[in-house]
Amino acid sequence: MNIFVAKLNFKSKKEELEAAFAKYGQVTSCKIVRDKETGRSKGFGFVEMPNDEEATAAIAALNEKEFDGRVIVVKIANPKQQD
């Protein structure tokens, strides 16, 4: 399941985000989206978890909870739009 994470602290690290989700199950990928020109975090990212039950548990546990000094939003990611 692909999970969208918003309202991240701009200083949050990929490893910290991955560790938070790994408490609930296997994480296959974790990415914090960054500005191409500045390299600065855009404040959101994506976490991929192969087991839907574990992913659902992570969403329930982490949504609207404090992470790295900010209250984050965690939900199922919308599929990418095909052009």
C-alpha cells in the first residue's frame, strides 16, 4: 500500500520517517519529496508497505500524531494520474 504523509517538518529525515512506520511492519520504500532546485523538503512524502493490514495499522496509529515536532497527516495515497 502506498501511504501519503503530509505536514512533515522540513528537517525530517527519510530514515526517521521509515523507522516510525517500521514499528508497524515491513517498509519497502520511503521518500520525502524535495524541491529539484534547492533540495529542500516540500513537507510531504510517501511510504510503501507491502502488507495492507500493517499499513492500515500504521495509518491509524500515526495520522494526526506528533512526529518530529509537527502534527502529521497520514492517509492512503491517491494513484498517480496518467496523462
